[in-house]
Amino acid sequence: MAVDPLIELRNVNKYYGRLHVLRDIDLTVDRGEVVVIIGPSGSGKSTLCRTINRLETIESGRIVIDGRPLPDEGKALAGLRAEVGMVFQSFNLFAHRTVLANVSLAQLKVRKRKKAEADRRSRELLERVGLATHADKFPAQLSGGQQQRVAIARALAMDPKALLFDEPTSALDPEMINEVLEVMRQLARDGMTMVVVTHEMGFARSAANRVVFMADGRIVEDRTPEAFFTAPESDRAKDFLSKILKH
Ligand SMILES: Nc1ncnc2c1ncn2[C@@H]1O[C@H](COP(=O)(O)OP(=O)(O)O)[C@@H](O)[C@H]1O
Ligand SMILES: [Mg+2]
């Protein structure tokens, strides 16, 4: 039972041409909750994140963020996008701008903050992700794990109500995965509402309130990590887990 819903999807359907990518999706994420989404490649996980953030339109259903239905288009849309931050597999930092400028940019353009105020907030957030001493470097001077932490700081700089992560560690060398997951764990402890697509089962077990398993555009299971990992109900989930947990 949802107690304080922040993100609500009701009967959401999405097509790419004739491909039915999201099928009757019902999902509620409460304020402060961490929901991990897992599932085979092509099951619609990225598309789900992108519809929540309105980077993609939907054909039917309803998406409500903090009690407000997502508008189809227009100015309110940009505002809503700022309310839900997104962190991608590829960090998408501006290569020719400093770390500090990367974190400040949207604050200036979207939030209309003054430069001094934006930079002060950026430095706070860089401190929070452990990069206070790297503010004046350029992205190429940082490791992948550090760049992803800059991307997280940049998302936080918009003061989002929720953060979506789409495979945030998939492009990282193994030794850098943990520093990013640790920042995400800290955000979770601080009460951030998070939807996280990941193959990091350790993170799912330890940080998620719920695990949502998707296959073929449907939510097949939506349960606690404990219940999901110890006793998956569906054959699809059993099959998926046996493959992913083997190595
Ligand atoms: N822009 C697009 N145009 C057409 N088909 C797409 C597009 N993006 C994704 N798809 C297809 O939609 C399905 C779901 O993709 P995606 O949401 O990326 O899955 P996942 O993130 O779970 O791997 C896949 O079959 C994929 O090929
Ligand atoms: Mg994906």
C-alpha cells in the first residue's frame, strides 16, 4: 500500500511504431523510497525511466509526479523535468567546461540562479560526492567513476524531488563501481526518492525497498529484495537470476 506516493504510473502504454514497449505499467514510488528495476535487455527499463521523465511520450495511461499529472508538452514540462533528475550510463558532461561549470550550468539556465549562488551550491554538492578538490578540472582529467559522481552532483543541483538512474555503473571499470554506488547509498539514506535501473544485485539487495522485475514491457514482479532474491515467483525472473548470479 502506497503511503505517500511521489511517482505514480497508471496503466501506461507506449509504442515505438508497432512495437509495444510498455504494457499496462502500474507503478507507485513513495517519497523516500528506493526502487530498483531489473530485467533482461530490451525489456523496457530505459523507456520506463524516460517516460517518467517525459523524455518520451506515452500512448495511454497516466503519470503523476507529486500529485500533478505530467503535462503533454509546454513550459510546465521543462519544470517537471527539473523536478525529476536523471543520471545516464554515459555521463554526458560538457567536455570543454570545468567540473564546477558542468554542475552550475542548469542552475543558471533553468533555475535562473545567480552565478555566485549556483557555484556555491555546486561546491557543496561536489563536496557531498567527494569531489571538492576537483572543481576546476575538466571531465577528461577525471576517472569514469569521478565523472559519474559529477553527473550525480549536477542532477542534485536542480533540487529534484526524485532521481532516476539508468544503469549508472554499466560503463565503469569494476574498481570504480563502488564509489558511485556508495554515493547512491548515501543519497538513499538521506531520504532521496530513487528509481534505479541496475545489474548490481548487491546494491539491489542492500539499498532497495522494492525490486521491480520487467520482461517484455511488463512488470512481472514487484516485491521486497528479500522476497525477490530468495523466492522469485515467475519463470522469467528465475531464469534471469540464474543467468545473472552465475558469475
Ligand atoms: N527510440 C527507439 N525507437 C524504436 N525502438 C526503440 C527505441 N528505443 C528502444 N527501442 C526498443 O524498445 C525496446 C525496449 O528498449 P529499452 O527500453 O531500451 O530496454 P532496456 O532498457 O530494458 O534494455 C527494445 O526492443 C528496443 O529495441
Ligand atoms: Mg536500457
